[in-house]
Amino acid sequence: MNCRRLHFSAALPTLFALGLAAPASAETLNVVASFTVLADVVAHVGGNHVKVSNLVGPNGDPHEFEPSPADAMKLNAARLTFVSGEGLEGWMDRLISASGYKGTPVVASEGVNARTMVDDGKTITDPHVWNSPVNVKVWVANIEKALSAADPADAADFKANAKAYTRTLADLDAYAHSKFDKVSGDRRKILTSHDAFGYFGREYKVSFLSPTGFSTESEASAATVAKLIEQIKTEHVKAYFIENSNDPRLVEQIAKATGAVPGGELYVESLSKANGPAPTYEKMFRYNVDQLAAAMEKSS
């Protein structure tokens, strides 16, 4: 993944001298999460005891995110910060250094049964853990632990919220199985923009093909695209999906060359805006399941 330098360090002393970085509220925990999906889960566990803001916004790409001075101020004022980890937030260390944040981010994905993948010839850990609700149960446990440590007086509420949301995640997992378990294996094949559905595919036995690796910053070579086109034709992949947070042009070109038909848009690394189809993690996951299941049904 390419590294981008932050250019706003020099501006921070002036901003803080003006009193723009307010201290955390005494009544609620001021919490920052790295991106919208994680922020939503933190909000469900924290309930009315937390005020959660995110760095990467709706429809944003956490791979190509470029923090601003406002993000540095937001981080500096946080009582707790949550990241997914597994290499997703490559920009976080630089942001912490520039902002003066004194805490250590809580890694929500710690303990997840991680999968590895090959990207640009290197074996790496797949960071897209949230695309399986089984993994998000691990997030919930880690979030509850961190919030309870920061606010012991409300630990009972955090525990109750975590228990309720874990039931929601179990329902999501069951919902996905109900949709995909009845689909024959030869129809569980989908073309997407980049390799972000590995955990989803592992959990529900769906094969996702993509021209680029785990990061949207990587570029597919002509040889890789040609090989993928041949594979799609050989394996009779019928549907392709674009993603809400990145450029659809390459996958659309591949689809045109193979005859794959559009299945719609998936929400992969960020939620939609409030008026969109995926404003929460629960709605995002159900929406993606429904879109994929409908495409498989059409291919029968």
C-alpha cells in the first residue's frame, strides 16, 4: 500500500492554541473509530454512554484515506480510539504522531481467525474482517472490554448492549446461510472490484473474483486482467458488482469482455449516508446478502 505523508502537522499548535480541540465530555465517553462500519458497532455497544465519531466517512475508502487537520483535532480530543487493525489503517500511526494523541488505539480485530492472501507477490493478512458477522462478534467483545475499562460505572450496560448486538450478529449469520446454503456451488461465483470479500466467501462458500488485491491502491497488470477474463469465461461467472467506495471502470471493462451482467452495488468498506440503503452494519450486511443472492438466482 502506498504511504501518503500528512502535511498538516505545522498547523496543529495554532489550532489547539485557539481552543478548538475541546476536552472529552464528563458525561459520555468521546470515542473515535477509524471508519463508519466500526463506528456503528462501537455505538451499538456503547449506547448512550458514548459519543462516537469516525475518521473515514460514508462511502469513503479506508485504503486511500488522507487525514485532515480536522481529523487530527478529532483524534486528539478522543478518550478512546478504535481501529480494525490487520493492516487496514496504514495512515493511523502518522495521524497519531501529527495529532499529539497520547492513547493507544484499541484493535477491534484482535483475536479474529484471520485469513491470509497473496497481494503483489506477498502473503499478507486480509484486513476486511467485518464482511463476516462471525468476526464482528470478536469486535464486540473487544469493544465491550475497552469501554468497560474506560468507564467501569457503566460496565453492566456495555455488557447488556454487547449481548444484544451479538444476538443480532448471530441472526445476520443465519440469514446469510438461509440465502446461500441452498444455492449450488457452480452459481456461487461473483466478480467484484477488489479482493474484499474473502471472509464472506469463506463463511458462505462464495467465490469472489477480482482484478486487484486487498487494497484499492493496487493496480492490476494487463496479464492479470487477461488471466481473470479467461477464468471468468471458463468458470461461467455470470454477474459482477461495483463497490460504493471505489472506481468501477476496470470491473465494468472486464464484465464487458466476458459477458457478465451487472448485479448492482455492494457496500464493502463503508456504510452509505443515512438516506442510503446501508446506513448501519446490520442493514449493510443484509443488503449485500440480498444483492448477491438475487444475482445468483438470476444466473440459475
